[in-house]
Amino acid sequence: MPTTARRRAAAWALLVLALSANALASAGVLPLAAGLAGGVVALACATALVLGRARRRGAQDAPVRRSRL
């Protein structure tokens, strides 16, 4: 498996674990600090996955969305 695919798989796995920790903290099973840490890690993983997708897709290929205001 190429390095990029491994990183992407690791980011997805970490995202799932972080969201699970956040959910367990919200349910009261884990302390609040664990939920906050899970939320920060989940946000970082989601950002990395979205930015990686944008880089792979290429900025010039991205559709331009215009507001209908």
C-alpha cells in the first residue's frame, strides 16, 4: 500500500476513534477532558482528509459555485 493511502487510512481510523471517544464522553462514560481531546483530534483528522482530497483533485478542477442572491 502506498504511503499516501496508508496515511489516509490511518487518518480515517483515528477519526473514528476520536469520534467514539467524543461520543463516550458525551454519554458520561469518559471524563470531559477525553471528550475535548477527541473533538480536537477529530477536527484535525477531518481537516486533513478534506485538504488531502482537495489536493488530489486539483484546485483547477474544482467547480465554481455561485450564490443566487
